[in-house]
Amino acid sequence: MAEGVKWIRINTDMFDNAKIKYLRRLPDGDKIILIWVMLLTKAGKCNSNGYIFLTENIPYTPEMLAAEFDFEVSTVNLALGSLSRLNMIQQKEETLLVTGWEEHQNAEGLEKIREQTRKRVAKCREKQKLIPSNVTGNVTVTESNATDIERDIDIDIDIERDNSISKDILVPKHLVPIQEKWNSLGLSKIRDIKGNRLKLLNARIKEYGLDGVLEAIENIKSSCFLRGQNKDNWIIVFDWLIKPNNFKKVLEGNYKDKEVNYGHNTSSTGENKKWDYTIPECELTEEERRRAAEELL
């Protein structure tokens, strides 16, 4: 990937453009415009003549863009379809291309940045090859030269880092606390939140808030049933939790363990005696359940 730029060119009369006016009148039109601007900034970051991709070998999918832009997948698909129909972007096989990118941006300046990047990377690699021979031959490397080498290495590392998959593609930053809370339960871990899972989770957050989702996950700790102690050995999974009806029951504590009083109901003198302790019903053996039931009679 070429070195991204820190700016892109946007005309001040952008919102007077007939296409922009048309898009704004569509359902979720303002969201479509925002996604359009986000795509422009992505194209600038890629700095590849208007093409948009995660890396040169990994194209963006609507689900990946939805996770990174923090929109529903359906909204991203609506935006991509609308922009394509107006020939503002082109969807070539699996790649995205901003139409007329070089007409609107400083193509000469962008190419200059790409060429400078290529030269710096080549220079860095040559210096890296020379470092061992310099050390063996007792050739002095000045502080200035060392700094130049470190700077070029940093640039090379940054470029390689751009080619890696961002964690935000797998789990949007604002949902990381939910992922961490769930994974702390010791159940089947979730490694990504995207697609339909992202859609369902966002719906639950909209209804109950982030704290509500965290509270529902916390309630699972108090449910032996949800953690597999049932006749079918069924264990809750994240995708089951975030379904509307299931989530509400877990949040309201419908699956919490019922505490069973376990002890003797009379003392040696025949007087009523307080229960010694309580434990979750699912942790009792069949014999203990029977005895507890008899003592409650």
C-alpha cells in the first residue's frame, strides 16, 4: 500500500451538486453522504488512484466497512448501491473505486508521495543489508546515520502495519467491553462482532444501553442452567443471548439460580430454627434436593 495522505480535496460547493442533493432526499440520505465522505478519506489513505481496500490483497466487504464506519450493513449496502447508480463509485468484482478520483484530487502530488515512499523503503532495505557488514568491519556509524536508519525502518514498519488487519474490523472499539465481559465467562469465546451479530447487538444496545448488555452477561454467572447444568447439557452462546426474547429473559433474571434453603427446620428442643445456609438449586444432588423439599414441608 502506498503512503496515505493526510488530506483530500473537497469542493466547497459540494452540497450544491445535483447528485448530492438527490442522495440527501433518499431514506437515510444523510448517512449515505457521510459514508461517501468516509469512502473518500479511505481512498486518500490507500493512495492508489481512487481504489479502496484494506490491503492490496484484501478488499473491503460491506460487512467490514459497516464495522469500521459503525453503520448497519444494510445502510452500507444502500449507500454503495446508490453511489454506484450515480457512477460516483465503481464496484469492480470485489474492489471499490472512486470514479474520477484523479480529476478531483492532486494526482501529481499523490504520485510524488508514492514515489517518495518507494525510495525511502528501498533506501531503508539497503541500509539494513549494510548494518551487519559495518559492524563486522568496525566501520563507525554516526549518530546521524543511525537516526536516519531508525527513521526509515519506522516508516517501513508503519507501511507493513497498514497491511495488517485492524482489530476494529473484527470488533468495533465501542463493543470491546462487551467482548471482554463475555469472554471472561469461560464459555465459547467470541472473536468478532460483525454481520448479523453486529446488527442484533446494536439493536439490544439501542433498547437497553451498553450497561444493560453488560448486566445481562453478568447474570449468566448466576445461572447454572445457562452454563450447562441442565438435562441436555446445553450451554448458552453469544448469538443466542442477543436475540430479542432471549436477551430480555436473561436481563430480567429469569434464568438465575433459585436458592434452596438447606438445613434442619427444628432444633433439638423442637423450636423452629433458621436455615443454616442457602445454595443454588442446580448445585444440589438429587438426594439433597429430596431432603430440602421434605424439610420445607
